[in-house]
Amino acid sequence: MVYQALKSFLIPILTLLFRPKVTGLRNVPQNGPVIIASNHLSFSDSIFMPLVVPRKVTFLAKSEYFTSPGIKGFAKKKTFQALGQVPVDRSGGRRSEAALSTGLELLKEGACIGIYPEGTRSPDGKLYKGRTGIARMAIESGAAVVPVAMFNTAEIQPTGQVVPKVQQVEMIFGEAMYFEGDTSDLKLLRDITDQIMHAIQEISGQEYVDMYASEAKTIIAAAIRERIKEENREKKSVKKKK
């Protein structure tokens, strides 16, 4: 009830300010278990996309979104709770298994869940390698997998920016995909995940990188630290010459 009330309140704002351009929404089944698999460019992806889908979309959101300190963290937590988001620990190992179990329970109830197969936001707008948990959920639940491409959300709300920039947002929903097989077959899980990522890449037009986004973030962060060190060394060198 709270979800529908908040959605009814936000939709006019979304329509007026961000003028959403939505293609392929008919590809989302009206009932039964569904996994909406999206690229991930911005925090606002989890706000914009559920608002245009007629069904309730439950995202398996990072637990950090519910535990951030301060007023900003409190507001974020309440917003996610109102939107029906479920906090999960996706840090790996048994915790990732718990997230998988949560997703499967929801799908068994015929829910529509949203997943970012990359596991985290893209650090540079490229599309990264998907995590195979989505393949396991698709096989075990028999859910339809609908690939989605989000556009302009990184410009609307870059990482760290609280107030979004008013700009048109676009979403394209691809055709539903169905998978079956043995979930113990790791090669099959990787193949299915790659098929899903390829479908997202086809409609998003993003450059694909065969690396996990989390690894790319580590590399980029290291490069930034090294650049800062180099700049500091150059500044010291200039001071010494003076």
C-alpha cells in the first residue's frame, strides 16, 4: 500500500521533470516470476525504472543503502523501504548465498525483482562482466529474464551527487529470455550470464569489458592515487627549483 502511494506521488514528478522515454515495456510479463536485469550507471536507476513498470519491482539492494549514517542515510533508508527494496549483503561467500536465497523466495511467490548483474555501478559508463547469481536464479525459478538498458542516469545523478539534474531519462526493455539446465554446471551459468549481458549490451550500445566492475573500480582508484602522487612529486620538484 505504501509502495503504491509513493509511486502515485512520484510518477507525476518523474513525468514532468525527467520526461521518461520508455520502449519495450510490453516485454515485461504481467504476472509470474520475472527478473529485470539492468545495466547500472547511477543510484537513480533504482528509482526511475520501477516507476515506469506497472508491476511492483523489488530490488535486492545493497545493505549499505539501509545503514548509511546521518539525515541523508535515514532518508535513503526510508525511501528504499517505501519502494519495497530488500537489503542484502552482496559482499561474497555465504552472504551472497543469502542474497540468492532471498531472490529465489521472492520469485517463488511470483514476484518481479530487479537485479544489476554487474553487481555494482559502472565506474566509467562501460558495461562489465555479469555475476552468475542471476543465471542460478533464472534456472531455479523458471523466471523470465528481461534485459533493460538505462540511459542518461549517470548524467542525471553522478556518484556522490544528492540532487539530481533535470534531464530526460530513457529506458529500453528487451525481449524476455528463458533458461533451463543444471545449476551445478558452472560453464552453463557463465554462458547464460554472458547471454544476458550481451542482450543488455545490444540495446544499451555500451562498450563491453570482460572484467568485473568491482575489479575495474580498484584499478581506476589505484591509477588515481598514482596520478595524485605524481602530481605531488612534480609540485615538490618545482618548489625545490625555486
